Amino acid sequence: MAIVVFDKASRTYPGTTRPAVDQLDLVVNDGEFLVLVGPSGCGKSTSLRMLAGLEDVDTGSIRIGDRDVTHVAPKDRDIAMVFQSYALYPHMTVAENMGFALKIAGVNKDERARRVQEAAKLLDLEPYLARKPKALSGGQRQRVAMGRAIVREPQVFLMDEPLSNLDAKLRVATRTQIAALQRRLGITTVYVTHDQVEAMTMGDRVAVLKDGLLQQVDSPRNLYDKPANAFVAGFIGSPAMNLITAPVSGGQAALGNFKVSVPASAGASAIVGIRPEGFKPTGAGQGFDIKVDVVEELGSDAFVYGKPAASGISLTNASAEEGAQVIIRWDPKNPPKAGDTVSVTADPSAVHVFDVASGKRL
């Protein structure tokens, strides 16, 4: 087990001018489960491949424990990787697949069998050791790929979107198994995903990337409660935080009749962030009026989607994934109807304010 350190590590692909990963400064603590998350093209998989030795590091360095591994061959880094594709040998049994790397490394037969048996027990694969991959489900194949990494007893696990090929229900079950297994083994793990729900439910800490730059690294709770900028605020959470650009006058941003106090450093307008559960209904015309487009009734919850009724208010690009609508969590027993206009306010503690130009939290 070891600490992993990215020290201003950068990677620029040939033929491009913008770095895929730009001066990444990140420390993964011993035994920690750290998740790299961000939209497609943000540099998360490139960062993982740099750590694995599959991508060059153009500037900066990477350390595993007390070793600088920046220019060390992948096979000598003492890491084990789990890929999105299971990459199992179809002609080998489960036991042979799991023990193959040990065989290549010259580990004796008895030791190989012991490690494979221990990993199979951890992963509930004991009944399937004699089967070949074609006789397994997707979830079982993914567990075999995990087992192949576990038997190597590495210092660091690297996982590159390992659940992407599973169906939704199996993904939920498997992510809890992986998180529980990592905590039992206590091996430092770097996990890449584009799914922020996966990141929030699995990671001890989560690192959010955008355009090759690290935006924020923190516990899931702090990312949710105290996003460093508008991008993190709009990316973390499902449904996403509402990010509303509103005019500022007299130290207050105006969302219709609902006024939000903003810092003196705010300019003529500010981005006001409020999560769907942060809104609360008020009397007609007394708050922020929303024209209802759609109501999602989910049984235990209801979500109202709509557009601001007042002029001079716009929804920022960070909300584009949600269709550039205001989203409000509503009492599921008494939801409004499409076409209605609802009026809402919010507790000051539920309001976040961001700078329009830089996106930074004010």
C-alpha cells in the first residue's frame, strides 16, 4: 500500500496545443478510495493512464510511495488495472484468467492457487472457477476482472469505468460491492467514472476535472455543500443545482420578488445557485415565479421543471444537461400541473453565489 502523488503532472498529445491534463497536483492517501470524475474529454482517463505508465508525462512527476515512477515501465510500477472491457481470455477458465498474471510473473503453482482461491471467496466466484467467460453474466465477468487485479496484491488499484458495460440495476449492486471490497482490502484505489452519482456513493474523496484542470477535490459531502465554482455546483448532484444569472442592485440579486443578498465583490449580475430541494413554496407572486413545463412524479419524490416567469433572468450553461430549466423538488402528495405558475423562495443557507466572469464561489 502506498501514497500516490501527482506533482504538476501534464500530458499534451502530439498535434494538439491544449494539454489533456494540465499541471495536475493531487495526493491520494494510503488506503484511500479516490474517484476522478468529470465530463467526457476532461482528462480523467488520461490521468489514470499516466499513473499506470500507459501515457507519457510531459512535465511534472508521479510518485507511488517513495518511488518516482514517472519514467518507470508499467510492469514495474506494482499497480493492477481494471478496465471498462473485461479483457478476459475466452479459452481460459475463471481460475486460469485470475491466475494468469501470477503465472507470467513466475509465482509457483501452490501460491497461485491459494491467491486465486482467496480472491474467489472475496468475490463469491468459488462456484464458477471451472467455467469459461462465455458461461458467465456481465457482472460475474467484471468480478473475474476484479479478481485478476486482487490476486496480484498490488500497491495501487486503478479502475477505468469498470461498471460502464453493466445494466443500471447491476451497476448499483456492483458499485457497493467494489466500495466494500476496497475498504476490506485497504488498498489505495484510483477510480475513474463519468457518472457523478457513482463518484459520490463510492469515493472517500472525489476529484472533479474539466478541460484537463482539477476544479476541486474534497469529500462527497463538501463537494455537494460547498462547491468551489459554478462548474462543480452544476456537475455534482442529481438533479443538478439550479444556476440562475440574475441582476444585482443594492447588494441583492433579484429573482423576481425573491431577493438574495450577495457579497460586495459581485458585479452588475451574479450566478445564484440553489439545489432543487433548497426551494420552498410561498404565496402567489411573493417569490421567484416559475412557469411549470413538466412534473416528474417518482412516488417518494416529485420534481417540477419550468422556466422563470420574470424577465432579465437567465439559466447558465452549467444547467444545460438538465434542459436549461429550473428544477424544484416538490411535495409528491400535492404537485402542481403543467401550465401552472408556482412561486418559491429559499433559505439563505441553501443559496450559493458565484461570480459571472470566473465562475468562482463568492
